[in-house]
Amino acid sequence: MNREQIKRLDAIIQRVQTEPAADLRVGNLSTGERIYIALSLSRPELLPFPFRDPIEAWHRLDADWRREVCAWRGWPQEWAHGG
């Protein structure tokens, strides 16, 4: 994940927070991007199949993505490194 990608996804998260219909546009993203957005927003209904379980989705992400989710959720950064 690079800074440009995270900025683009963060802009989507902000848009979904302010525009109720914006969540309909996440379907065009990659699996990892959709997981990142769904977990960051605490919106499990946005998780892609077959990662409907938030725990399975969390483990699909690498530590960099998890760290960013932790930042959005206000979780401790060390949670990103857990197995």
C-alpha cells in the first residue's frame, strides 16, 4: 500500500461518512480495499464475499493496512501486528 492509495481510500471513507449513498460505489474496489473501508467504517455489510466475517477480513489484510484501520478506529497500533 502506498500513500496515494491510502489517500484515495481515505477520501472514499470520508465520503461514505457524509453521503449515505456513497457506500454503493465501493463495489468497484479490490477485495483488500473494500475490507479496509468496511473495517475502518465499522460497516461489516460492506465486506466482500467470502470475507463477511470481520475477523477473517482483518486477517486478510497485511500489517500496513491493519495499522491504517487501527488509526481510523482509534485502536492501539500494536493490534496491527498480531497474527
